[in-house]
Amino acid sequence: MTTPYSFAHNAYAGDLQGTWDHLIDGEESGVTVHVAGRVMLLRTQGKLAFATMRDSTGEIQLFALAAVTEGFDEFVKLHLGDWVGVAGEIVRTKRGELSVKVGSWKTLAVAQHNFGDKWSGISDFDLRYRHREADLWANEKSRTTLARRSEVVRAVRERCWAANFMEVETPILNPIPTGASARPFSTFHNALDSEFYLRIAPELWLKRLVVGGFERVFELGRVFRNEGVSPRHNPEFTMLELYAAYWDFEDMMTFTEELVAGVAVDVLGSTETTYQGQPLSFSTPWPRHTMAELTSGAVGEEVSVHTPRVRLAALLAERDVEVQESWGEGRCLAELFEVSAEATLWDPAFVTEHPVEVSPLARRHRRDPALTERFESYAVGRELSNGFSELNDPVDQRSRFEEQARLAAAGDDEAMRIDEDYVRALEWGLPPTAGLGVGIDRLVMLMTDESNIREVIAFPTLKPLRD
């Protein structure tokens, strides 16, 4: 079958439903429209045929009559999933269904695969994720979720612009893995005869732009971490990172809560929603607790970065966590928080004062040099954002990188490497600056009531099928 190269489309189903809602049963509008979409349902009643056509905005009924519709005999042979373009008058049937009375029509594309049961859609999870193009038609919730993701990203971007942040783009291919503690993906550049790494985070590039005089910058982009796959993790995901000169971590916490609460209002119409059947409130201000406070409450005794390592290790062992020889008190405290207190944080809250040992890019706390001015926000028991007063002392930064290199030599494949270019950039002078990273996929999960990160990514990473 030869299909047309184009179709003179001028109307959408959703718009028609709103524009012509005043038509009474049996009334004709006298207005001809050209609509296009997929046939999702088709039934024939002698010389009449009714089809449900779906486009990106919604559905509308196609009403075909043997005496009116060109090629009626072929129309009733359409397959579910076929794309059609239809020219016809807007009418409301005697049974009250707004319809396009089909005058002429064309097959625009033929669906050669079954879309699944018209009521339940495609239920095979592997098929849904490998062929999202089919899932989006067969499962309305999939379309709604991805459409809302677009709304969330737009709202985030517009709020950053409104706060005078400039959007920038930084390299995805990096000569060394840097910007965060994670295992990288590596590749090889033939022309440069060099190994490169997909970026773990754009952090160091963005701070170099602040050094260069751009006082507020942000980037919305993909980052890559060669780690496990789970309902909360995908190897490539979308991150918002932004930096503001002259701010500290307190300023950035205020911005973070206002950003997320504002996006909730933009997208959901309210800061109050439900997640997996439980109330969830984004209303501000969010509670702020230190890591030591939350961990102490969870384990039933006072602990901190100054607690002897042997005691922290014993508390971890009680929770079946194997303590590595390279872990100091700071890493032990962070691990203890993760296994004991993290899951208790339902409504958004900030966890502050992370140990220096697990915060190689954060500035030391002004009251306790063993801690940093770092925060993470949590919601529904999972990390949503990470931010801190940025370390701007090149001497201290080099020392932190050297400690990371020591950990890497000891077998820690998530430790950072020394980034000489970044240290040199700091030598040019980074003003007091605060930074923020927000996991967009996890934010979308909260805004769409999804428990699996794959549902909010159009094409999640899957293990390739083997022939």
C-alpha cells in the first residue's frame, strides 16, 4: 500500500471536545475539519461504522456511513492501530457522542503489530519498555506520565530563569571521571588516541563558569553512572545542577524548597498530593535535621562524626553492613544514617552537616571542621537533591582529591581522581558559592505517583536481547 507523504491536518481531538461541547444530541455543526490519529476501536453496524480515533490530545469518534463515506467498505477493514487522516463534519450523534462524520479519509500508516487488549493495554513489562512507542498508545497512564515529565522539566527551567540563572551546556565526554563519587562509563576517542568518560556530573565545569564570571548558572542534562539498575536507579538519568555565587548552603536550601514546592504548584496545582496512597506535602519550610541527630534517634544512642570508629562499626555490623578498612568515622556515620534513618523521611526534609570524608567538594563547616556545609533533601525515603557551600580553597581541594586518590588505590572504584585543571581554576579565584543537584527523574516520580524510575523515562536502559 502506498501511503501519502503528508496530510492537511488542522484539528486535534482534545480541542474539538472543548470547542463543540455545546452541540446537542443529533445536531450538526456545518463545519468540516481534518483530523488524524490512530484507530483504537472499530465496530460496524450494517451500513454504519464507529471508530475511536486517538491523537496526542485525546480521543474523538469517527462516524462513517455507507451513503456518505468514500471507501466505506475499506474503512470498516481498518486494523486497530492504523493511522488515518479524516475529513468530515463535526456532529453530535443522537446518542450524544461528539463525532467527525467521515466524508473522505486516507490510511496514513499501517500497524503491523497488535497493540494488546484495547481495555488493559500492553501488560508485558519487557515489551512495554523495549517498545515504548507501542506502550504509549496502549496505556494511557504511560502517556500521561511522560507528558507530566515534560511539564515538570519546563517548570524547573522557567523557575531557574525567573531567578536569573543562565542556562549553559558543559561537556559530556570528559578526560577524567569527575564531579561526583561514582563508577564511570568509559569510551575511546580514536582521533585523539585517548580514553574518555561519560560525565558523572557537570559540577566542576559549572563552577569553572562561575570562576569565569557567570554568577548564576544551571544545566539540565543527562549524567551517566556505571552502577546497578533498580526501581530507583537508571544508568543514565537527568540532573538539574545549578550554582549561585555569594550564596551559602542555607541560601541554597531555601531556594531548593521553594523550587520544588513551586514546581508542584505549577504542575499539580497544589503543594499537597498523595504518593502511593499516602499524603505527601511539599509545603515550605521543610524541616532541617543534622545527619548526627537523625542517626542518633534511629539507633537509640548519641552518635556523631566524633564517635569512636569501633563503636560506629559495631552499630553497622548489627545491621549487617560490612565495614571496609578504608572507612573512617565519617563514612561509617554516613552509612549508618543510610541504613537506619533514611527510610523514615517521608515528607520533604533536609539532612545537613555531612562528614568531610564523604563530601570531597563541599566546604568545611564553619563550626566543626570535621563536617561540611552540605545538605541532602529526602522525600518518601529517598534522596531528592544534594547541595552545599562549595569548597573554594585550592589547597584544601587538592588535599581532598589526594585522599580520594588514596581510596581509589585501595580499591574504591567510586572514588574521584585528581582534577588538575579544576584545581588550577580554583587558583584563579572562586567566590563564595553554593551549588545544587536535583534528580529530575525522582522528582517526576513524586509528581506522577510512580514507584519505578523506568515509568518516568521514555526509554529506560535495558539489557540487550541476544540473538
